[in-house]
Amino acid sequence: MSLGDRSPGQICAQLKPERIMHDENVFYGAMIVVKLGKTQREAHVHRGLLRSRSPYFHSILEDRHAKTSRITLYDVEADVFFAFLSWLYADCFVPPRRDDWLSLCKLWLAAERFQVPALQNKVFEVFSCRLYQREVDGLDLEIFHYVYDNTGPGSMLRKVFAHIALSYGRQDAFAQMRKDMPPVFHADYAAQHADRAQKWEEQITIDDWDLTGFLLPELVVTKGENSAAVKTDTEQDCRNRDRHDGPMDERDIKRKRTRE
């Protein structure tokens, strides 16, 4: 179901915690200790669950010795990983305060690294809810630079922010921000503008808050500790969507202003 098939109220309501069922086998076996960030704060996760929902961790834990009990992620902040854990166990997370878009962007990037597009799409649902409610006060130049500094060409996150600038950029502040953005942003902005013009010409209804066109194909990782198969389950309205799949590496350790 696309975002446009649900009312804004339904989308926002579905962001609340809900009860879900996991294969009980993922809760058996060893726990993994994940050490996070510069402070090396620890998170404890069921090994089977981590492998069952993230191809990234599935690969790491499959390639290492069976007794591996620790993973170190120096470039992932604890708060971001704990939000990922919330989604991992409950299929939802508590969105940050309304003016905090940066934490959501960091979570989207972590989900990209961990290869869990379902979580990336969940973040976009939060975006949709905020856009519908016009909660855009926290969108400043710093956020736009962060997105472009930490993604590559074709990134769906870049496209979403170009869409936001086009749809909600009628205010003077957004107009000034566009002038201060790198050249690659203007190319993305022009592409979104051309897409919108085509929809107008074809008399297609446009809901600025509806980010369905930016949703990613969702991966289905076969359940079970010993399973290695990863299959792609693609919805019709997400087919042929290009995306940036490069690893995050150390992009989130230190920001570098790049001009691609």
C-alpha cells in the first residue's frame, strides 16, 4: 500500500508502537554486544534477530567465527543504533522531537548501511507526517548540507530533500537556502521541478506530503539463524527506482563539505 492510499491521519497513527510477531527461533542462542561510537557504549542484541533482519549484520556474523560475541561500530552513534534496535524488535521507533530532522537523517543513513530499506521507508513515513502537519521549522541549511555531505549521487534521501525544498520552499528562508546549496543540489532540484511539471501536464494529482514515489524496494531476509538467502520483494510502485547503495564508511565521523 502506498502512502497516498492512506490518509495522513492513518500514516501518523501507524507510527505509534504496535505489537508484532517474530519467529521465536530468532530469540534463542547467543546475545551480541555491539559497541557504539567514540564512547563505546554497549547494546545487547539477539544474534538471530540481528541476522534475520539485516543482510549487513547477517554477512558480518556469518563470515566470523561462530563464537563471535562483539561487534564494534565506531562511526554509529548510540542513540541512532538504539532507534534501529527499537525498529528491530518492535517494527517501530519513537520519532525525535518535531524540530529534529538530523536524527531522522542519521537513522535513514544507518538503515542504508545496515541494508534495511523497510526502516528507511519508515523514516520517510515520519517525514510525510511532518510535512502534512507543516512541521518544517527544523529544516535549515545545516540539515541540507548534512544530507548532501553524507550521501552520493542518486541517493533517495537527496531527492526527498530536493522535493521538500520545491514543495515547501515558498518561504524566504528556503529561497535563501537554495542559493547557498552546492551545484549538485540545484541539479536535483531541477529534476524534481521537471517531474512536477510533467505531472501537472498529465493532470496527475500532487500531494506534497506524499513520499510514495521515494520509497525503496524492501528486502526480505529468510528467517532462521542458519539461513543465508536474501530475496528482494519489490512493490509495483517502487520498481526501477535508482538509489545510492554505497556504504557509509566514516562519513558520519567528520563532516566534509563536498561539491560534487
